[in-house]
Amino acid sequence: MSRLLATVVAIVLIGGILIVLSAVAQAANVQRGRAYARSHCARCHAIDEKSASPLAIAPPFRTLHERYPVESLAEALAEGIVTGHPAMPEFRLEPEQISDFIAFLKSLER
């Protein structure tokens, strides 16, 4: 019986560790996505929870999820978003950048 208990405890501990590591990795993705937004998007878009966008026609990132699931942006980010609004430049992201950027956008939904 004690061997079974030790196995169960080990499984629970490993599961807990994996959950913590996943949360840490997700936080790192959000931070990298925020850094990308700050350097490439903040000139026009609000990238926080309350500010207005510097460019009135550029939607605040915190509202994007109200229009569509932000995960649906992955393909457009990879292929190059040509126009989100008339003044928006075209750009393409690498797969890691897309994951980070979407994690950041998802963090704004809370």
C-alpha cells in the first residue's frame, strides 16, 4: 500500500511541477509578445488595458477579441497583414513571434 501511495504522491508532484512550468513559459510568451507590441505596434495601437490608441482608427489591442478570436490572426501574421487600417504597414512574424504575440493579446482579454 505504501508503494502505491508513493507513486500517487510522485504523480501529483510531477503534475504540479508541470503546471508551474507551463505557467512560467506562458508568462514568458506574454512578456515577449508585449515587447514586440511595444516596439512595433504601440505607435498606433493601445497595448494596455485602459489607454486610448494614439491613432484613433487603430483599435486598442484589448478589444480585438470582441471582434474575432485572436487565434484566428495566426495565419495573417505569418503571411503578412497587409491592412488592418489604412495607415498600417505590412509586416510578417516568425512562428515563435506569432505564438508570443497571440499569448499577449489573449492576456488582454482578462
